[in-house]
Amino acid sequence: MKVRIILSAVALFCLSFVAKAQQDIKIGYTNVEVLMSLMPEMQQIDADMQDYGKQLQTNVQTKTQNFQREVQSYQQAAQTMTEEARATKEQELTKLRDEVAKYEQDAQVSYQRKLSELLEPVQTKVFNAINAVAAEHNYTHILSETAGQSPVLLYTKEADKFTELVAAKLGIELPEQMPEEADLPQ
């Protein structure tokens, strides 16, 4: 009998602890991509990335055109070349083609690196604002909505205005109709 009383007391204690823990949990959600897309810095980042992308694209096109000219030149002269000269020129063209392909890959990596570099301060600013608002409003968990994927959050109050609070903290205005996806430079 004493064992049942002790187990009942322990069970009640555990239930009251779980109930108390559930009352203290406050979950918020936000869309980091939307917040970032609305930051004033994003217009400059978008313009910078467009310029940088055009510059890289121009360089790739120049290298591709040079390669194509070399190929055309070889095709016109191939019949008059010796077998050894043709083999040497074909090796040069293969090497040049590989260099153009490598340059294209390097340009893509360079573009992504530059984009990450420019976005880092904006991301830091948004995440700092999220942390500050979460602390100010006693949130215990903040989840991020991700456009195009199933929502991570299973339940939240309709009246949860966490995104609006973070936007106010950042000094940016949210549009009346929130976009489904944010247009960030890619």
C-alpha cells in the first residue's frame, strides 16, 4: 500500500512538472527569407550581384568566343596540316576547352562566395533581431518557415506576430500581403 501511495505521489509530481513546463513554453515562427528580402541593404546587394554576375558572364563569353575562334581556325587549316601538327593543335584545343569549363565552374563558385560574403552582415542583423525579440517577449522556441517546403511548425496561435515584431526591431515595413517566397539574389 505504501508503495502505491509513493508511486502516486511521484506520478502527480511528474504530471505537475510537465504541466508547468508546458505553460512556460512559448513558440514563435518567422520567415527569415522574407525579413532579409525586405532589408534596405538587399537592394544594394542585388545591384552588386547583378553587376558581378554580368562581369563574370562577360568573361566566360569572351573565353568561349576565343575558344570557338580557335576551333574554327583549326577546322579551316586542318586539311593542310601535317598529322603531327593536327594532333598538337587538337591537344591545345582540348586543353583550352578544359580551361574554359574550369573558368565557368570557378565563376559560379566565385559568385556564390561573393553572395555569401555580402549576405552575412544582413543575416547576422536579422538573427540578432530575432534573438532580441525572442528574449524580450519570452519566447522559448522560434521556428523558421521555409518557402516551398512543408511547414516545420505544427501549431501556433493565429495572433502570433513574431515576424512583425522582428521587422519593427529592424526598422522595416512588412507589406500588407506577405509574400509566399522571398526574392533573394541567387
